[in-house]
Amino acid sequence: MDKEVSTEAQRFKKVREEQHHTQQSFAELLGIGATTADIERGKTKISGKVVMELLMRYQINPMWLFGKSYQKTVDIEGGDVSPKVVTLDSDGNDSIVLVNQKAAAGYPHNIQDVEWFQSLPTFNIPLPQYRNATYRGFQVEGDSMLPNIRPNDWVLGKAVANISEANDSRIYIVVLHDSVLVKKLQKVPSAPGKVRLISLNPTYLPIDLDVKDIQELWQVNSKLSFGIEEPSDSLLLQQLQQSMEELKKQVNNLQA
């Protein structure tokens, strides 16, 4: 029977049994009515509310619940930055949610709202680099990451479960309680509970913040750019050629 249902249904049942709850008592605890049995049979999908209840009560890692991580629990008081909502396609595979600039403004406030996520466009990339992990796409606003990332570019990020997994000097999508930033991240050795966010554009000063202020963290591994400009060296060559032609004309006029 277990083989016929999804990973999340099996693991949901495993958590219930480990906590010594009946289906009825577990449903009452989670406040989900009589849907516990349907979840375990695979007839009802696990809602965002249930995922959050399992996270808050038992520190169950949402990534583990959906079979995307071997880490079963996370320390929610000490660096959990994993996705609060995981989106799946009709086949039960991870889909990549696209968050444009307008949606990014509301992202921190809807981070647990399953219905809000369902209103956003999604897609899949059939490449091995995008398997066995959760990815999300964000549209960049502002010029703080020039020259590498331009305004209106899209960056794709791989979910990070815990701040301890973050690598210094890599670029991350950092979801705070009131904003979404794209920055290089550095840990502060003298202050384990703090990180420093650094812009590539030197006109922007670094930002120091507490780890507890980070809701989600996504490690950027690729970007999508549109309206690619002509390489600067080609433009320079054209300018030199134009200057030479003007110089020839001036010489010819002097000889005339």
C-alpha cells in the first residue's frame, strides 16, 4: 500500500506514528478535520498549513517531507532557511515557480500561502542539473549586482535548507521579512548569528543582518538575460573604424 502513495504521504504517516498519534488525534492536533486518513492514502495533498504545523511542532524539514532532502528535522530557531512551500506538477515533480518584480514585493508576506504560490507561473527544465532539488526563479530589480546581473534579469536559485550549508562569497537570493535581495553572502566569524550581504556594484555598502531575519535562502546557479547587447570590443572596433573614415575624409579635403 505504501508503495502506491507519494513520498510525502508516506512520511506524513511516519511522523504521525512516531509521535504515537491515531489518525483522529493527529487530525485534531493539526486542525485539519478528518483529512488525515485521506492524506495517508494519497487522496488529499498536504496543504501548506500542515507543512507549517509539522515544522513548528516537530521541526520537520519540508524538503525531507517531499523527498528532496535526507535531513529530517531542522532547527527553526537556528538557521532554517528552507522553502516554506514546495510546488509540484501533475506528476508529483518539483516545478520552478517564477517570481517577477511585482510578485517579489509580496513574496515575504505570502511565504506560507499555498494558494498565492499557485497563482504564479511555473515551468520545468529537462536538464540533469535541475533534478533532485527545489529551484525558484526571481526577477532582479535594481543595479546593485552590476556588472554580473543586470536589472530585469532572472536568476534561478537552488533551495538551501540551513544557513550552515551556505558558502561564503556565493550569490544568493535572500528572502527577508520585508524584501527579497540578490547578494553575495559572507558569514561573520566573530558573530555566528550574523551574515553580511555584499553587492557587486561598489556604490552599495554591505548589509549586516541576523540569521533569524532570513526566511528563505536560494543559491543562484544560473540566470536568464534578454536583450543581450553587442560585445563592447565590437562596439569599440566600429567606433575606431568610423574615426578612421572621418580622418581620411579630412586628409582628402586638405589635399584637394
